[in-house]
Amino acid sequence: MSASRMLERLRAVDWDMRWDLAFERCGSRQVLMWEYLRRAAVWANACGAEEAWPFYDVTAYVDPGFTLPPAQAAGLEELQRTVVWGELRKTCAGAVRLAGLGERTPEVVAGLPDLYEPLVLFYERGGSFSRDCSGVFIDLVGVMCRPGKLAGYLGSRPVAVLDEAVLDALEGEGRVTYHQDEYGQGPLFRSRVLGDGVRAAEVLGPDLRWEPVDLPAGTAGLAAVDHLEAARRIGGMV
């Protein structure tokens, strides 16, 4: 992706926060943040940026002398004035500058995952994130996550397919749990507990749409699947 196109995408983000979208898309945003943290760990390990992880501009480590053309640099500066948090500004700069560096020297990004794409998708699906008062947890709106240690992400299996249909399939009102048989075969089920205590059981169809299903025996015979593994398995259906 070009630096100009990345600038366009980031300019279109509602940085003031679409709270309704952030809550509605909590499931996909949680997965996207985890996948960004994983990719950021891979890049940091590859280019000596461990101390800067997780929210950083990687081009400063890959090519310290890299600069954007004047028009793109001015556009990025204008964008950064609309973004409040320092970590958001760093990642916006990183996304635009790495896209520009990839245009100029494609071999620099060869063999490494598309670093900022999960985070840009996260922004596009509901706006920014923030930190809690302790600075330890990341507030994704609707869920808090603790980044943990960089080393914990190295070697983790990626959530490789992040297209819109997969991300939409991760959404659902209420507290969601996933189940499938222990071998990962057969349909993927989910249970949702709504605010009034009502439970909804659903099965994922081949069109990646959830349909009501009757599970009179609950989840007997099924193994619990965490939200990251559910995202991988949904992506495998594409």
C-alpha cells in the first residue's frame, strides 16, 4: 500500500471515538489489537526495537535516515495534529512512513508481516484506544487487555485472514464463548449471554453468518475455543 493511500485511510478515522461502533465491534477489535501486538513483537525482534514495543514508528529503526516526500510529510504532520495520544501519533507516523519506505525499497519489508494493517483496521472499526490510570492495561472500549511481554508473542500463531467478512463474524452482542469438537472439525458454535441473562446458541454457516441452533445438552462433547483460535478457524473458512 502506498503512503498516500495510508494517509487517506487514517484521515477517514473518527478519532473522537465512535462509542457505538467500538462496543458493537469489540470482538474484532480485540483480535486486531492482539495481532498487531504480535506483529509488532516480530518486527521489534528483527530490527532491535524491543525497548520501543509495542506502539512505535518502526522506520526509525529500519532506516533512520528515511524521509517522506514533502507533500506526504506535510499531510502526516496535519494528521498528527488531530490525534491526541502520543502512542496513536507514533503508530500513525509508523504506518505512513513504513508504507513509503516499502514503496521506495520493497526488500526492506520482504519476509515480515504487514505491521500496521491490523492496527489501522482496529482504528477504522471504531476509533482509538487509551490506557487505564495505571498505564498497564489498554482500554479497547468494551474490553481491557494487558499487553504482557514481547517474548510471549514470538512464535505465536498468527491470525492471518483479516478481511471484513471474518471480522464481522467475530461480532455479537453479549458475552461470547466459542466451541467446536476437540479436533477442530465440524461446525463452529458460539454461545452469547445477554444482559438480561438470556442465552443464545448459534452455529456459523458457510457464508460466515451466525444462525440460531438448538443445543439442548449445552456444550457437551464440544471443546472451548478462545477468541483468537475462533478467528483463525473462521479465517480458514474463507
